[in-house]
Amino acid sequence: MYGAVTLLKNLRLLKKGFLIKFLEGIPMKWIIIVLFTILYLLITFFGLGPVFIADGAMQERVITLAVVVFLYVLLTIVFRAVLKKFK
């Protein structure tokens, strides 16, 4: 199982110091959950915002909603696959 420190060391983004001590106890699973939560929030903000607030035609809103739902489904499939890998 990879931890946050191992990942960052492999990417050569982390040097010895406070950040290593901070990230040592954080499992990789939590980093993945936080990353995907941010992705869900971005899709919600930039996807559902135009569906509810935009002044375009109803057809445009429905197409945007279909794309957003597709992105949610795709992101959920990828999220579950990634979580299975790190269990």
C-alpha cells in the first residue's frame, strides 16, 4: 500500500521537513477521496450551475444536464476502480 509520502517522494515533489512529518500518517485512500471530492464539487459547480441558472433554451439545458450526468457516472466508475486498487 502506498502512502502520501511514498507517492510524493516518487514524484520527487517532497524533500525532508515538516511536510513529510505531516503526510506520514495520511493513508493514500484519504488523498484519493479528497481528490475525487474536489472533482465532484467542480463538476457540480460548473455543470449544474448552467443547468439551473443559464438563460438558454430548454434543449441546451437538457443537453448540459445529460453531459453532467454522464460525467458523474464516469467519475464514479473511475473512483470505485481506484479505491479497489488501494484497498
